[in-house]
Amino acid sequence: MKKPLLVCIVGPTAVGKTNVAITLAQQFSTEIVSADSRQFFKEMSIGTAKPTPEELAAVPHHFINSHCITEPFSVGDFEKVGLLLLENLFKKHSILFLVGGSGLYVQAITQGFDNLPKAPPELRAELNKQLTEEGIQVLQKRLETLDPTYYAEVDTSNPQRLIRALEVCISTGQPFSTYRTHVANERPFEVLTIGLNTERYQLYDRINKRVDAMMEQGLLAEVEILLPYRELNALQTVGYQELFDFFDGTKSLDKAVEEIKQNTRRFAKRQLTWFRKNTETHWFEPQKLAEMTALISKKLKG
């Protein structure tokens, strides 16, 4: 019996994944599962570039506004809940779309994870204390020294991922990246990965314009409401951290906005580094919808 097909739409932030995914999902009369680790959270909308209400109404979406920022929801949780959701959705559809720029969350669904060494609990406590007392930059520099390979790929604004990698580096004396074998777990569906990318200058222009649009839409007010929750992991992300600095009085608003643009461009570069590791990804310019449709149709026919 032929396995159902999971089409993953991946690529850097602001490249146009949402529009492409909705168009393709409509063509194939199916649904979208989000693999964007920040769009899960109800309280974070403008800064995470969530699909608009009109876009959400155009195609059924899952894992958008599914959790509160105060609810712990790890990538491991996403794997368990996401696989169960796919199992149910594949009872109705022979094809589904998984969409997002969070490479680790896409990997959780398509492959699962390597069995990484466990570190002593006291080491995690020590690293968390260092984060609180000295700031995330200290952890970033430490990881860059111990494992430059993983440092080039990881979202360096995410303290949980920094700490997990440092735990392995410090407790084993080996880089975290050497433990990642990428042996995929068996899945009850086939995977087709479509990567979206465009010329760097075009992508960076899209990023800059998106940040300006976010500010016009009220990002500053959204961030101000979230100030009491700033220590939560969900908010350790680009677009929020920079504006927290503005509210602290350590940066001007213009400087904070410029840093959002700069840090988003850096994040996009890391996303591309991650996704390019998958040699089976089919890369397209976002406007090449006909070619994508043809590829998916061919895969469905087997």
C-alpha cells in the first residue's frame, strides 16, 4: 500500500513560505501543519509573522495559536503531538503540508532525533545560572569556541538550544555536532522537501520591509504587553529581545529596529545553512509554483 505524502515547505524567514504553502494546499485540497516554533503561541502574532485571519481561513491550519507562552512546549512535545495529528489527518488526506523555518521542528516530524548523551543535572543548573547572571552572549561565545560547526547552524538567540549543546560539549569533551548522526527514524509517510530561496539582496530587502511593516502593525505595543513574561523561553527570540532593550532604556527605538533587521538577516543565513544540509531538498524561487505543483503531482503518482 502506498504511503501518504508529507510535503515540507522550508526556507529562510520572509521568503514567502506561507503564500506558497496556502496556494499549494488549495490546489491539492488538503491541510497545513505549522512547524514554526514561535507561531504556536497565541500572544505572539505580529513579531512572528503569523498568517493573517484571511490566510488561516483559506486552508485549515494546525499549530497556529495552539499554545500559551506560559505552557512549556518543547520540540520533543511537538514531535509526539505532531505525529499523532498527522496520523489522524492522513485518514482524510493522501497529502499534507508541513510548513516552517524552524529546522529542528521539521526534523522532529520527518526524522526524529539522535540519542544524545545525558549530562549531569548540576551542569544544566550551572549553565542556567550563568545565563541569568551573565547573559546569553557568554553562552554564545562559549559554544562558538567549543563547537563552531553547530554554532553556525543553531538559533543563537534560543538559550535552551545553546544550553543543551553546551551540556554535551562540556560533559563529554566532544563537540555537540559530532553526536548528530542524522539516522532517520522510520515514518509511516513519505517526505518530499521543497526549499524556497531567492537572491540574497532580494531576501534581505524582504526582511527589512517586513520589519518596517511589523512596526506599523503595532509590534511595539505587542512587545510592551509581553514585558512581564520576558524571561520565558518563547520570548527569547529576534524581534522581541531588541524591543525589550528599548523598554529598558538601553537602546533607542531606531537602534532596536535596525538590530531586529540585522539579527533577522543573520537568522535567515543560519536557516539556509541548516536546510542546505539536506541534499534531497528541491530548491525553487517562491514564484515557481507551476514547477512545484508538477513535482508534487509526479511524487503522488509514484
